Amino acid sequence: MGELLREEIAKLLAKGVKDPRIGFVSVMDVKMSADLHYANVYVSLFGSESERKGSLVGLRNSAGWIRREVGQFLRMRYTPEIRFFPDETLDSVYHLEEVLEEIHTDQRQSPMLVLTLEQVIEELRSSESLLLTTHVNPDGDAIGSVLGLWHLLRALGKTRTSMAVEGGVPRSYTTLPGAKRILNHDAERPSFDTVVILDCSSFDRIGEIADWIVPSTKVIVIDHHQDAGPPGTMGHIDPAQAATGELLMDLYDAAGVEVSADAALCLYIAQITDTGGYRFSNTTATSHEKAARLIRTGIDVASVSNDVFYSLPRAKFELMRRLTAHASFHVNGILADSWLSPEDFRDAQATREDTEGLVNIIKHVNGVRVAALFTAFESGYCKLSLRSEGDFDCAAFLRHYGGGGHVAAAGVTLELPIDTARKTLLAALEEQLSAPSADNDSGVSS
């Protein structure tokens, strides 16, 4: 069996694998485990030291695809997991453990490998077990996209797919089809060989779920924000999409899978929350066209909209009262800000999810171009949510402080007391908004 695998893998490499990092490689030997579940493939790598390392990184990233291709050709009842190692004869030249650690370091530092949607589907198909996750404090687009992809993977026959989000699912989305399967970060770590990060492109943004990811795990990013994906990963990022939920519909098309009624509800929630019910500046004609496709599956639009936009828990109402009481205006009224302290959350008996959309209350005041909401759930830390009409680049402004997002909507978590954060960030905002637009290249568009 080892010899058969060696021959087929050598043929695949001779034909060429799509990863451009794979250079000239020779398959020297294949050693099977006693139970035939693992195949250690030993390869000779040629070229400079960096080229050899790059080839091994590429081979390991392509192992799932190679396993699937070999399995289809040999028609084996169980295709062994394929693991690539430098040929043992090279041990005298390289200390194997050092080389592998350097390879992992190079992999973590190399730019994200950009995939087409069709290539994303190939990677998903070649994965045996997957974990889907998204950013902390998830909104409707985050939860809707995770669930939308979970339904797609089920349609593709993937039965070993887990979902996890730090903090769990906000109560507004707990009734979505499949939501009860989403794990919290304190659950037992599921088994997976591939992680898909949706609606964000940073390991920092997924919180403690990042601790579950070992260096050899394949990581795929699917996102619509402007930020580049983490080094050493692969994925598809399209900032032209109004929501990751919109991007997921294109992924369904790439897979040739019809959107089911359950998936449509999840993707519709994703889209209406990130477009504000198709009212925000990121809404496009394509947004409405995709909404029409989802509505045709039988979604009760009135009921969904009422649950998302018009259902107002008492705790959120109490936060709104405090937010308006704290509101202030700057730079002749074009900048508005407000804040909510830990005491406000305690007195209102409110949680993080009760803050969703609150910044828009001050953003919609006549004359306001930029709105900032500072929220602190514990002393020493606070979050800033920034909104604009699109003539001020919120993401570019917050990138200097470790945040990110979109031109019209972005956020950041700061390790600062709320008073210090307000003083620092408001001063920077006032400076940019007071400057002539022609001289301002870091936030305000001309």
C-alpha cells in the first residue's frame, strides 16, 4: 500500500499542485502505520533553504487535497491521513525538529494564500473534520454566516463539523436553525483538522477559541472586511460584499448547492444586520438581489425584521436612556459621542449584546458625520464603536489603535480606563475632523 501511495502522490506532484510554494520535490518513501490509518511520506526537497521550507509548507497545506485525489483513484475503503516529512537521509544536513519549527515559523509569517471561491470549496471538501468560528461579541452577520456555512457543509456531506464562539450565541439568534449546536469557549475541545474563521480575519478577534488551534491546523478565512488575513492561512476576503452572509451565497453558487430554507434564514439575518435592514451605505443592488433569492425560500420577512429591529428588551431600553443622557457633540456638531460605564450595565442589568446598534442612536442625529460609543464592562478596559456616513474611514482611523472593520463602521477594544480612552480618542477624532479634507489622508475622504 505504501508503494501504491508513493507512486500516486509522485504522479500528482508531477502534474503540479496549485500551491505556488511547492517547487521540485521527489517522493522517496512512504511508511504506513500498523493500522494503515496514517501514511508518513518522506520527500527530498530541492532549491535554496527558503525554497525547501516553502515546498514543505505547501505540501502540508495540500495534504488534504492529495489524500482525496489518491483515495478517489485507488478506491480504498479508508484512505490514510497523509503527513509529509523531509527524507530521513537529509537529517545529517538539517536537524529535523529545528527545521520543522522553522517551517511552522515561516508558515505563520507568510502572507495569506488567496483562494477563489471554487478553491475554497476544494479545501472544504478535502477536510475530514472542521471547526467554524467567528469573532467575540458576535453580531447577526457573524452567527448567521457560521450557521450558513454549517448548512452548506452538511449539504456537501460533511458530518464532522463543529461550531464554537467565545461567549456563545447572543439570545437574539438562539432560535436560528442549528444555533443550539454552537459551543462556548469553555466546552471540551472538538476534534478538527481545519478551522474556518468567518466575518473576521484575526486570531486575536476569535478570543480563547484561538487556543484550540495548533500550528499544523489548516486555517481558512472567509470575510468581507478590509483587513488582510492572518499570515500562514488561506482564504477569500471580498470587501465589496455588504456582509459575510452575502459572500456565503456566492460560496453556495461555487459549490453548486441550492440554499435551503434553514440556511436562507441564517443568511438573511446575516445580511439585514450588517446592512441595517438594507439602509446602510454598504447596501448595493446585489444586496437586494440576494435578499430576493432568500425571501423566495419562504422567509417571514416581517417576523424576522420585528425580532431583529423592533424587539426591545427592558435592559437595552435602560442603556438607551443612559446613552442619550451621556451624549455630547463636538466640532460644530459633526462628531457625537457617548459612553456606558460598568455601573450603567450593572444598574440596567444589561449585557454586551444589549449594546448592539446603540451607536446608531447618536449617529442619526442631524448634522452628525461621525459617532463614537465607548462602553466599559469592567474597569481598565473599554470598547469603542465608530460609525460614519462613509466620508470618514473608521477602519483606517482605528487601525492605528489595533482595531478594524469597514469604512463606515469599525471597532476596537482598548486596555484603557474609559475616561482615558475618551480623552485620547476624541482628541484624535477632533483633530482629523477639524483638518481641511484635502490635507487629511488618514481618515476623511476628499
